[in-house]
Amino acid sequence: MCGIVGYAGNRNGADIVLAGLRALEYRGYDSAGLVTFTSQKTIEAVKRKGNVDELEKAIKKRKLIGATTLGHTRWATHGEPSETNAHPHTDAAGRVFVVHNGIIENHKELRAYLEARGHVFVSETDTECVAHLIAEFISRGADFESALFSALAKIEGSYAFAIIDRENPDTIYAARLSSPLVIGVGEHENFLASDPSALIESTKRVIYLKDREVATITKSKITTTDLNRRLTPMNIEELEWDLEAAQKGNFPHFMLKEIFEGPEVVRTAMRGRLKKNVLKLGGLDLVRDKLDSMRRLVILACGTSYYAGLVGEYIFEEIAGIPTEVHFASEFRYRNEPFEPGTVALAISQSGETADTLAALKKAKEAKLLTLGLVNVVGSSIARETDAGIYNHAGPEVGVASTKAFLSQLTVLTMMALSLARKKQKINRELMDELQRIPEKIEAVLKQAEAMKRLAAKYSAYENFLFLGRRYNYPVALEGALKLKEISYLHAEGYGAGEMKHGPLAMISPEFPTIAVVPKNSVSEKMYSNIEEIRARKGPVLAIASEGDKKIASIADDVFYIPKTLEPLEPLLAVIPLQLFAYYIGTALGYNVDRPRNLAKSVTVE
Ligand code: F6R
């Protein structure tokens, strides 16, 4: 995810900002940039695709030494990773320089308005419109600060902005809404960053900017105001983190941090796409006609992304009314199936680089199918290969085992199915409303993490596990088993509960526990019967069940309750306890849960 670092003081700002950007590298990025005032009071910006080393080389070559400086690492959201799309962005006159984290939801409207007013854009980013918008207000006679506040009043979405003005060489302006910014308080110098880990080398005294606050930072003074330019109180806090802890946001592992990002990734996936009952998936607009005549959807993916696809299969069939099938990409690429006209392929991939998924996609293209992508990493190979698609915008996933990407994939698949739905059904409107309540419900599940920790401690004594679910929760059972295998190296199998009698029941014994995903839904009675069959063979059962389910406590040994929701959305809640279960067992057994043995984050080999 993008990172911001700023410096106001007498030292060489480029050195300090580069060090700060390095501290943010763990977040993942694809390009970097910096703007500084030189000793001659001119302003210079340097941007590079690639890593901070590339940026540093370019700065050294130009012997760039300056004081007030802003830097940025970009993780592409709007527009591919490139030097042009890297931050900072500026207006035509090169007066206003902006770096930005977040997404400006109304950037298309702003851009159209500004282009009509003669502003020429050079990048594909949403951020660039901010520099032009401020310049537009200045051109109408406003001073810089008034122009900044007028621009903020017009911007919708989420932002952390750091901005400098060529005519105010000692000052950094910063503003935030739903994207973090923290000011570092120094001696005759001050700092700014999107994450405290970029500040720790320089200072431990910080002020967290609040939503809808604007800060003005020079080397000797910091002020904060609200959006009406009224001063707001500042509270200086002491950072207690070490660098490693700061990068993980005080979580002991990236995996846990990313599980706890669940509510945010679901919100981000919906941001600018779903609000109240209005659903807009701009990424599909170009191919909308072809999608309207689609006769079959073929989903291609691997691992966790494949399990998200399996949930998608139910959603597309039940909600959109589109016949759907899901394939392991590694199998699909070697099949010789006939394709009927109107077949569309959808590749799902967090990394966008998985070799098998890419090869399956190429095969779909050779067969002249329309190809769609559901990808997290912008500009990745799969994103580039597809005809159209939707990005997750879930931010980089550092833990090797996929957690938050799965939630994001489910959210986007639900929105896609709703947007392609062939008939109007009451459930579709209900799903739209309920999806917007899901982040809060995930928060409620996460509040019970300690209870899951205790359950995991109890179950960590076993060596074999069966995970069971039905319908929408069948893929959740598969994903729960995969997570446990990856993180704890214990034997775990996921099954559709109806299949149990056809084989796996033979394994059940007091030494072989079952994790049953059994929310109260159209198949819970069937699930209860399966649990009874396991209990009759003295198999221990941990149930993931709905709040208020009175029966489950009498048939399962342990129960973890999740809030009630609509059946197609249950996986978004039911998978969280299973992710936590795997995490706590893995850590209880002393494994490196962020980097499980033998596994890679991006599987670029077949
Ligand atoms: C499981 C996991 C893998 C990936 C799979 C596909 O936790 O991380 O199973 O889901 O390698 O990766 P992407 O989604 O990047 O194509």
C-alpha cells in the first residue's frame, strides 16, 4: 500500500525522506517519488518505477539537496505502475505538488470538470486532479491555503494528502480522511508519515491527525484545524514501538494484522462501487454488452482464490442466474473441452502472477473467450492480460497464507453477481443492504479472537482434523483446512458434509476432531445430523454457528458464535474464526506463520 513521508527542517530532506520510505517498504509498492526545495529555493521532483534504490540513484545523480521534502511509495490503484503515475503529481504550472494515499471516488467527475477548464492531465491517477483543483482555485484569485480548503470541500473518498506549494517553501500541508497520517515532533524540525514506522528513527513524539483535520507543518510550528479552518487541539503522544512492531502495527505477525484488516478490505472493495442501493462496477463497463449476453461463466484460479471462486459459483448461479463452473487453473489448462458461444472466463488471483492461472487465462484467450480478472495487484500480468476486470484494492498481503484477499474476493464476487443479475429478486436488494453491514459484523467476530485462542490451545493437541460445511460453507470448510495445513503443518481435510458417509467417516475417532461450519441456514438441519453421526463415533466437534442457535451447544463440544447474515454472505463471517484457528494453532506450535515452510507468496512456477 502507498506510503507518505515528509520533512520540514534544516537537514537534507531527501536523505531523511528516503530513510522513511525504506521503513515503509514492507507494505509493498511499485514506484517511488520525491519532491524537494533545493538550496536555490527551486522545487524539484524525481520519480521512478521500481524500488527506493532506483529513486535514490536518480537523486544522487542530480545531486539533489534540499530542506522541505515530501516522498511517496505508490501501490498502484488507478493506472498502471509507471514513472508518470508515480507521485508526486503537480499542476501545469508546477506550483502545487501532491502525494496521496487512498482513493478519490469522484475523480472522474473532477477530472472532466478540470479538463473542460483547460487543465491538461499527464497521468491516469485519481491523485492528479487534486493538484489541478487547487491550481484552479488559485487561478481564480484564492491564496494557496484558501484554495486547499476549497479543494478539500469538493473531494469525496478517502485520503491522506501531503502537499507543498512552490510559493511557501518552508511548509508542508497535510489532510486526512479515512487514511492515516501521523506528525513527528522534533527539535527545530518536524516530520510527517502515513505510518509511525517511518518516523521512529527520527522521533518518538507524535501527533495522530484525525479525520477531517488539516495540518500546517514547518520546522518550528505545527497547527491543526478542521475543514472550516478552526484550530483543533493537538495531543502529543510517545511512541513505544520498535521498528518491526511498528511495521506490523503492533500485531505480532502480519497474518494476524491482515486477518484484522478484514472489515477494512471489505469496505475498500465496496468504496466507490456500492453505496446504499446504487452499484457501479466501472471496470466492467467496457464489456457490459458482452456480459449481458453471457451464457456461461468459467472461473479459473488456484488455492484460496479457487475457494473464493467456489463460493462465487453459488452466488453467480443463485443471484445472477448465470450457469457457472470453477476450475483449478492447473487442471483447466490441460483439458480439451468444447466452449459454447457466450462463455466468459474469470481469473481470480491475489498476486496476479500465478503461473497456472496466467496459463489458463491465455488458453481462454486463444479460445476467443471474453476474459475478466479479479486481481489485487494492479498492473500485474493477469490484470494486463484480461479484457476487463475489477481490482480488490485490498492492499499488499505480506503473510504468505492468504487471508484478507479471500474476504475481498468474496465481496467483489458478490457485487459482480448483483451487477450481472438477470432478474430482479427481493434477495438481491437485501444482499446489497446486508453486504454494507458485513464490516461491522466482521468486527464483532474479531472481538472474540481471545475465545478462539483458547479453543485453538485446546485443539492444538490433535494431529488430524476434518472440516465440514454445506453449500456456501463447503468452500469455507476447504479454506479452513487449507489454512490449518499451511500454517501448522497438521493434517486437515475439507469436505462437503454430505460426502462424509461416503468415506471420511471411517477416520472419525476421539483423536480426530471435526470443525463444522454450521450457521443457521437452509442446510443447518442436515449439518446437525452430520454432527450427530460424528458424535455417535465419539469424534470431538468444534462448531462455527450462528448467535442464538440453541440446539448447537447440545450436540457440539465447543461452539464459536458468529452474527447472523444472509446465506450467500455467511462465508465472509465464517472464514474468520477458521483463519484465527489456524493462526493460533500455528503460533501455539511455535511456527513462523508469516512464512510457512516450502511456500511462496507468488507462485510464478507451474
Ligand atoms: C493459500 C494461498 C495460496 C494462493 C494461491 C493462489 O493461503 O495463499 O493457495 O491462494 O497460490 O495465489 P493467487 O491468488 O496470488 O493467484
